Amino acid sequence: MKITSQEYIIDAIQEALKTNTTGIGIAMKCDIRREKEYITIEPKRGQTLSFVDVFWLGYFVREYVN
């Protein structure tokens, strides 16, 4: 999954992946690569990324955006 957005939103996603329980779970089972204006989240071998997890990550990321 590739998310393209403004840099401050990508910063918020990255912060949520480090500090939010849903984000931490995603970070544990996915490889995450960050560029300036996008972030790529891909499941590690043998793992799956649930659409429910992605939904909740998006829900919580809005709390990180100033």
C-alpha cells in the first residue's frame, strides 16, 4: 500500500505507527519505507495487512494531524 500526501500528514502516519497500538501492530508485521511525500507499507513474508487495521490507523492518524 502506498500513501501519497503532504509531508505533515506522512509525518503523522509515521508517528502513529510508532506510538498508537494499531500502528505498532501494523509496524510489527509490515515493512515501512518513507520518502518525503509518500509512505509505503507492505506486509512482511507470511503476514497479511487487514483492511480493518488500515481503517483504524487512518481513524487514529487524524488525532496526530495539527
